Amino acid sequence: MVKDITLGQYIPGESVLHRADPRVKLILSLIYMVLIFIVNNYIGLLFLVMFTAMVIFTSGVPVKYTLKGLKPLLFIIVFTVVINLFTTKGTVVFEYGFIKITQEGIDMSIKLIIRLSLLVISASLLTLTTTPILLTDAIESLLKPLRAVGVPAHEIAMMMTISLRFIPILLEETDKIMKAQASRGADFDTGNFIQRAKSFVPVLIPLFISAFRRADEMANAMEARCYRGSEGRTKMKQLKLSSLDYKIMIVMAVVVAGVLYVQYMPV
């Protein structure tokens, strides 16, 4: 389960998404996520699913690896779907005792599954095709206008990227600790929910200790390299928009226009 989380990981490549400007990818990803929740009909959602499949194919990232990121969130998705399925009021299509399933509940549950799946896949693709350094530069560049009102753009970008970069590291550390505890007789798979939650206590304590140790080591490494924030710093690679980025923006504009037309077109 721990190894199935793909958010924060990066897969090297030379695909169109890998070569695109990180600022363009970040902005378009945010627009796409908003678009996912704007669309409320199956034609628009099908259009988004087809577009996402095309993006996955273009990225060069293995399809199985991309979809693997959905596995850790399967419980949350199922729980949310069940809540909507049995609590949404409307036209009853199935009734047994106090259990009532409505047509509106089924409709909302199906749309919720599609939306959450597309949301996780789009977020994973952003980190899978963008290095943490480029992601930091993109966030800092986009927040730069806010410096005029005292917003520390560089520090915010650095914190967000370090947090994102620590996700796969801590997951790997969690997997090692769980294997070490299992070899000592710890059982994480049997018992009820409370018993299984208690069994993770021997994992959380060394994990927190390891996280604080890694944070201290990183702080010492940054200080040893004379890191003093954004003041006086230069970048080895300057971000510049290329013809590829403009083509990607045009394609995304066509997708947004098409989906919004399908959503709001007159019946």
C-alpha cells in the first residue's frame, strides 16, 4: 500500500510533458482540476477521461504506474461513494428496510468516482513529469508578483517543494520500518479497526524520529552550502516559454472551450 503512492515522485523522460515549462504545467493543472468539478454531465466527463488518457500516453509514464496512485485512496473513494449513495434524496430505485438507493444518489456516486480519479491522476502526472527543482522555480516565479505586498515567494515555494519531496522519502522509510517490525512479530493485517490502528504505533514513533532527523540533516546541509534564502541567489536554468509551451496552451484552451460548450450548450 505504501509503495502505491505516486504523488511526489518523479520519473525521468523526454516526453512532451517532461520538456514543457513547469509554470505552464502548474497553471494548466490547476485549471484542469477546477474544470473537473465544473463539468456536471457525462459527455463532458467522458471528454475529460479521453483527454486524460491522451495525456498519460503522451507523458511516457506507464499506465499501470499512473493508475497505481488510486489504490491508496480507494478506501476514501469507496467511503465517500457509499455516503452519497445512501444519503442522497430523490427517486427511489431500490429499497430494503431503512436502506434506500435513489437515482440521484447513483448519478452522484458515479460522477464522484470519475472526478476523484481524474483529480488524483492529474496531480500525480504533474509531479511524475516535473523535477522538484523545476517545481520550486515555477511556484516561485508565479508568486513573484506578490513580493510587492511582502509575501516571501521563494520561502513558500521552498517549503512546498521540500514537503512534496519528502513524501516518497517518508513512504520508503515507513515501508522499511513496517518490514522491520513485521520481522519482530508485529501484525498489521489482522484484527478490527482499533487493533490495527494500535499496531501502527510502533511504526509512527520511529517514523517521527526519522523525519525530525532528516529535517535536521537537511537544515545542516543547507546551512553548510551557505543557503540564506532568495536574497542574491541566481538560477542555473532560467525558465523560458518555448513554442512547445504555446502549443500546449492552445490545446488546453480548445479542451476547456469544448468541455464548457458541452456543459452549457442549449438543450
